[in-house]
Amino acid sequence: MPDDTLRDSQSEKRWLNALADGDPMAFSRLYEMYNERIYRYTFRLLGNKADAEDATQETFFRVLRRSSELRADGAFRTWIFRIARNLCIDRLRQHKLIELPVDAQDSGSEDRATLRITVQQALRDLPIEYRDPLVLCDLEDMPAREAADVLKISVPALKSRLYRGRKALRDKLGGTMEKLK
Amino acid sequence: MSEEFYQKLVDLYAGCELPEDLESALEKAAESDPQLAFEMKSLRELVHLLRSSPQPEFTEESNQRILMKLMARGVQLQSEEHSPGHMQYRLPIQG
């Protein structure tokens, strides 16, 4: 394990134990460690900033409320992503989200902004069972074992959905892929 | 080749997860199979496109809005200055 990853993991363990002991500082530190990753993940599942902010906020609120269930055994990342995912799925089911245009908030070049928006729009059109593995494995770079744990499915099932999701996304992007290369 | 095995190989190829020898063997097989060649090339390009796609930006405004909502629900957030004793281990100053 690289030094930085080991240090992060040890630091995370310390803060998880502290949170379980009721240390109010611990929640702030865990928020700082995960806020961006959870926001990115919920943004990619929900497709717009306002919903992603709400889902991120609710995820951390639930982490705090359920902190007695926490175990500092390395499964925290899986657990918090699972909470975020369940919230996003509920949101998608309940509200059938209004088709807002994908936020054009990229501060990079126009080409990169176009790329992000095009990919985001194509992802949003995919069924959630395909979108989820693509976001976790190809966009968040999560190992297959961990992504399968988040989704509560086996690794072969994850791989199968990933394969079908990649094919579906490729077909949706169609000729756009050529232009984006 | 069974459909399942075929999928697995193509998927591993797309994610650049195949060992070098298997990758070469698959590329060799694709020379005489246009459908396989298309699947391999297009899926690998897609994975590369996704991995190089820019991340959604997490702005300070978004962060502040999330924090405000959490605080409005009674969550106490503390800054680093009030670090509790057990988190303040310090190494002796060297030199």
C-alpha cells in the first residue's frame, strides 16, 4: 500500500474510533475526507448540482446519526458510498427528477467542459443498474471488489453489468466518441 | 468461445487488465474477426474516455451550502484549532 494511502487509512481509522466515542471533531474531519468524493458520486448519479448537494448533505447526516454502527475496519468507504447510493436511488424513484440541463460548471477549457457534459448526459440516459458500475469503476476508479460491496452484488455480476453498461454507453455516445478523441 | 468468456476477455481488454501475452493473443484473433476487433477497440476507447473525463467540480459554494444545511439540522462542526488532546500527538522537534 502506498505511504499516502496507508496514512489516509490510519487517519481515517483514528477519526472513526473518535466518532464512535462521540468526539465532535471527528465528524468534521471525516466530512473533509469524503465530501468531494460523495458529491462527485451523487452528481454523477443524479445529474445536477442542487440534487447532489442535498444528497451529500443527507449522506453525512445519516453517517452521524448512525455512527454507533461504525466499525473502523476499513469498510467505511463502502458503507458511506452505499448510503449515498441508496439516497440517490430513492430520489430517482420518488421524484423522477425533472430533466434539468446538466450543469455547465466546468472551469477548464471548452473542449473539456463539452466532454464532461456529453458523458454526463449519456450516463443519465442509462438505467441505474448500468450507470452505477460505470460511475464507481470507470469514473471513481474504485476496485471491482469494493464496487461490488457498495452495490451488494457479486464481482461477476458487477463485471457483467459493467460490460453491458460500457456497450450501452458506447452506443449512446455513437459518433460523438470520434469527435471527443 | 462461449459468450460469457468472450465478454470477460473483451471487458478485461477494454480496461487494460489483461496480461500482455493474452492481450497479444486477443489482438491476433481480432485480425480475422472484424466484430471482435470493433468491440475491443471501441470499448477500450470508451474506458479511456471515461477515465480522462473531467470530474464534476466541487465548488466552495456547494461546500458551504452543504455545511449550512447540516448546521441547520443541529450538526456541530468543529474547526482544527479545537483539536482534542488525543489527536494532537507531536514529534519532538528535530535538530
